[in-house]
Amino acid sequence: MIEGMLAEDRETWRKQRHTATRIHERLRDEYGAGVSLSTVTRTVARLRREAAAEREAGFLDLSWHPGECQADFGQVDVRYRGVVTRMRHFVLDFPYSNIGPSQLMPGENAECTCQALRNLFEWLGGVPERIVYDNAAGVGRKWFDRIRLTRLFQAFQAHYGFEYTFCNPYSGHEKGGVEARVGAVRRRLFVPVPGVWNLDSFNLRLPGRCLELGDKDHYRKGESQTGLFDEDRKALLPLPAKPFDVVTWTRMKADKYGNITVQGRHRYAAGPEHAGHEMIVGLRALEVEILDAEGKRVITHPRSYGDKPTDSGDPSSQLGLLCDRPAAWRNSRVRDAMPDPLREWIDAQDEATRRDSLRALLHADGESGWRAAVAGMLEILESTGGTDRAGVCLAAARHASGLGPVAYDDPVDLSEYDIAYTKEDE
């Protein structure tokens, strides 16, 4: 346990790392351990000496065989459905060929980890023989010589049949190549910040773009990296006959309004008719599926991430999907929540204009909130007859701040600008 706490400190700001006293308090309070402070202090000092000696001893030049790989997550910003969002990109690095295909995921939980692996296995056409992991929360943890896998990853690994290895604490050099690959993919494919509307479509293209980065000779072997990658692929295990369904099933009781809550902050509506009932909830990487107690499907919601509380009953929760499927506008909660003038105007537009208007609303909602976004769009519609994104976002920001429009003592005469532009055109 002490070794695990010190391993976690490697990912923590140096001023918020464990002291021996704090470790002793956690062992006593969280695990009921009766160990003395002096014993903990000696153990912490020994482990830190060993870690320092290991760092000073240099690194072992590891040998990798075809079909073996390393896995790790990195952080990256994308403009997801119009809003800059911090996401995770998962890289499966093949050190033999120096090729590392990637997937973009909203988190690092077990569902995201296994879904990213499944996507890449299907793109590769096979399964790596062995995968080396860091202490990733979505996979499991290594405590001393014991490995505790998450239940979902354990089932996933048994289905596909690959071997797995965990790095030792304080031994990031055991998988150093993948950390460099994470940075390389981020710099080459996520700069400038890309726009992503459909995560599935983006992920279908991403591995191929990663492969294009490897269109050069290996930095040590002098051979084509894509040629070496062909050898990696030939060494893969075959895919099973059926893909693994990446989902964690659990039972939850709906509250008095018919909602279930995930992670204490993300609320999903099952419907008032299910208030107080036990529901079966399926957690996927991108969706939350709700079934009744008999297993009959009730509803599926997009899955929410982050520390900010969310509620699927909020009309804005449908905006992202509605931008991809504007034909569903007529039956959406977003339409029902609109003021009459705005609803009627959007009703009268063609699909392209409707999509642009919904994207403008989505962008303003992400920056200023639902109420301010709707108020801002209505204001721009009434003043200009349209819903251009820049105007909607500016008006929404003003509504969110509580500031009214600028008041002038005398009416503003813009005719001089009309004359100037007319002369310029001539």
C-alpha cells in the first residue's frame, strides 16, 4: 500500500505529495492498519532510496518483438461540437515498428480503455500478443506483487486472449516509448485544436492518420517503419468470432423524479413512471443505457463526463446529437423549450440553415449556458433576421453577464459606412 501511494505521487504536484506522517494516517484511517509511525517512516525512506538509486543507475535498453505493444493515455484539447473540451487520446504503441495508432476518448475509465482497445483491434485486424500498461485506473492497479484488475478489463482480456503486464512503480522507462508517442501524436494531429462533431467518425480516421506519420525509416533499424509494422500485424492473434460488448452493468434505484445518478453528479432521466424503482444501468464509453427491472430497454442517453453536474433533462443535453441529426428537430426537447418566435423561425428553415443555427446555439450554450444562449439567439434573430454564430455568442455572453445593450443618447447613423463601402466597391 505504501508503494502504491508513492507511485501515485509521481503524477501529483510535488507540493501535494505524501509525507510519511500522512501515509501513516491513511493506513490507520482507511485500512485499519496497526503499524507504527516509525515503521512507516523507515519504509518510506527505504522505498525512496531505492527509487532514487534506480533512476541514477540508468535505463535498460529493452528489446521488443513483433506484435508486442505499450498502451497509455494523454490529454488533449479538441473543439467538441463547438466547445473546447479536454479529452484523452489513447495510444497503442508498437515499439518494434515505432508505429502508434490512437483513439480519442472522453475519459480514462474502464469503458473508455476497453472501447479504445476494441476499436484498434478491429482496425489492426488482430490482437497484440502482449500489452504493457502503466498503473491505469481503467485497467487496474499493481500493489507490490499483486495486480487488481477492473472487472470489465478482466472480462475484456479473457475474451481477446492477450497477455498484459504492468510497469513497476517509479519505472516509467519500462514503457518510455509510448509516452514519447503520446506527445508526438498530440503535436502532429491535434495542433491546431481540431473540431470534432462525431467522435465515432473521427476515431475511424484517426489510426490511418497515425500510420501516415510512420511513413519514414526507423530511427535505429534504418528500415521502413510501415514495412516493420506489417511484421507487427503478421504476429497478431486472430480476432474472436464476436466482438466484446464494452459495457458495465449495474443496478441503481431511480429517485422520486425517475432519475438515476452516476458518479454522484451526472443525472439521467428514466421517466417519472419509474420513480423509486430499481433500474438496470449499462455504462458505455459514450452512452448510458437504462433498462427496467425485467431487462426491457427504457432509454439511452449520451454519457456525460467531467466534474460539472449535468442533467439529461436539460434541453441542451440534446443539442450535440441534434446538430448531427437536424431532421429530429420536430420531436426534440430543444424545440419544445424554445420561445415561439425562435421555434417558428427554425421550423421554416431548410436542413442546412437549421443545422447552422443549432450549432450556433450549441456554441453559445457551452460558453454562456442554456438560458443566456436562447435569449441571445432570440435577440439576434429579432434585430437581424438571422442567427449568425458570432452575434449569438456575443449576445449570449452579455445576457450571462447581466449587462444590457449599450444605450446611446442619440441614434447611431450608419449611413456614412454605407456610402464608404459603396464608393470602395465602385
